[in-house]
Amino acid sequence: MAALRDASELLWPAVAETLSQLDLTEEDAAVKKLAQRYAQVIDQHPDEAWCARWVFPLLLDCLEQLGATPAARARVKGGKPADAPVSQLAKLRAARRA
């Protein structure tokens, strides 16, 4: 049984609010349900480190597919996320090409 936690620490309400603000269609129902379930699993699982390693990325993938992340919204608009950092490796590759 999971320990009681403060409601402000729960992920499920934030995910539910985000999903309610999206303009989703019937075709999005399965991914929406999956995102909801991942958030519930995260909130109920006692091992936060395990969830961070295994379940958080799955939830993030669902949210990206639904257009609920800044990067996904930037792709829809045809742009690049404003805060997308350029990796050191990308800089080195660009320098080598130049």
C-alpha cells in the first residue's frame, strides 16, 4: 500500500488538466488513456527512482504524441523549440563539416 502524499506532489492531476486542455479526437483516446494510466502508476508506486527511470519516459512519449509538450507544439508550428540546447557533439560535427 502506498503512503499518503500531499496532493500537490501528485502527477495525475497535472496530467489530467493538461489532457483536458488539448483538442484531442477519438483517434487519440488510446494514447490519452495510456498517459493517464502512466501518471496514476507513478503516483501510486513507492519507488520514485524506478518510476523516473522506467515510467517517466513512457509518459513523456505519450504527451509528446498528443502535442502536450513545448517541443511537440514547436514541431507542429514548424519551428524549433526556443530553449533546445545544442549539444557539444553537434557543435563539433558542425565545426568538422565547415
